[in-house]
Amino acid sequence: MELWFLIWVWMGGVAWSVRFWIMTTPLVTVCRDCCCGSAKKHPDVDHGYHLEVVRAGVAGHARFRVADCLDVCERSNVVVVQPSPEGKRRGARGVWLGEVLSDEAVDAVVDWTRAGGPGAAAMPEVLRPLVMPRPATKKK
């Protein structure tokens, strides 16, 4: 869920409307670029189906985005689940999952996210072996 606010600001004799929103849900990022989502690298996986299962499954429960390469091609397919603000207050951090290739793993990502994700719900056991460290930030 996202909460939108509209406020009026008086500056220089003119009233300006300012809209802003507060994120209240987890964020699911699915990598899709060179290796993740590649039929060449993983020919037995229906990547389009998995993407739509996640997109539809988290709708109304989490924000969703598809990212370009997250630079961990050796662990494709990569999914990152970021906690909600409440999860962050509880000390949770984003969870990076690699090799999310099975229907069971994809369903577990959806179920966990719908339950609140990091900091709000226990991680399904099927996802534990897929957890990977967040990659180091590359200098540009």
C-alpha cells in the first residue's frame, strides 16, 4: 500500500500544491537482463510465467519492479525482497535470493511477501538455501 498526501505550501505569495507518498509495503525486485530470465542460460525454466506469477501474486501486498542486471549473473535468477518500513524498524534488511528457478521457490517468494516479507514474517524454508550476500557496490 502507498499513502499519498497533498499539502499546500505558501512561497513567494503563491500557493503550491505538493504531493508526496509514503511507502508502507515491501518491495520485490526481479532481475531480468543478460542472464536472469535467459532461456539460453536456463532453457528448462518458464521465465515469463515466473515473472507474471510474482507480479500478480504480490499485487496489492508489495511494490514490484523489474530491474536491469544486478551484477550477480552467476546466481541467476535473482530476486530481492526489501522490507516494509515496519520491517526495517524491526531491524530487517533486504534479502537477496539467487537461483530462484523452481515454481516452488517462486511461490514461496510470493507467499512470504504477501505475509509481510522481511521483519514481518518468517522466511519459508525453501528460500533459506537461496539466500545470498548482497553484492558489493561497484565503483563507476
